[in-house]
Amino acid sequence: MEKEGHIMNYANQLGYSDISPCEVVKVISEKTIEIRYMDTEALPWEREFHPGGFFGHTSNQRDQKWKITSNPENPVFRIRLSKNKGWRDAYGNRYKLADEPVKFYDFNF
């Protein structure tokens, strides 16, 4: 998909507060693209965990690091653009097109 003259190569799946990276495999039309999930591996980072509440709180979760790689073995599926709801798959999951893949796990949810 194009945005200001360049191709968007990724479609990050937006969960409640988690984000999972997908790569664009094929553009079918302006409103339909094929994507697949990318593999992710957590990399070491210094987590600041504070006990309390239900379980605790990670105050620096924005510092988490991930190795994100393409995996041609992952299944390909379609997402479609709707007027009011943005990019969605057949199950209603939301996606945002991006220049970079993003992985985020919400340790505080």
C-alpha cells in the first residue's frame, strides 16, 4: 500500500494493548491485502518490576526489545479496508499499516 509515495510493508495487528507484527505479502487492491504474521523472539532488557496491586507493575515496559523475522511458512490471510473501521481481518481483528514491524507485550494488562 502506498502512503506519500512509498510502499507500506507491514500491517501491525492491534490487540487490546498488545501489538503483533505482520508483513504485507501481496496487494490485491486498494482495499484488500494479503499478510502473514512474523516470528518474534524476546531479547534481554532490564525490566523494572514493582510488586503491588493484583500482580505488580512494569514501569519501563516501553523499553522491551524484540527480534522480529519473516517466516514464509506462516499462513497468509487477507485483511480489508472498511470506511469506518479501518483494516480488519475476517474475525474483526484490527491492523495498522506501517513502515516498520512492531511487537509490544503489555506486562501491565
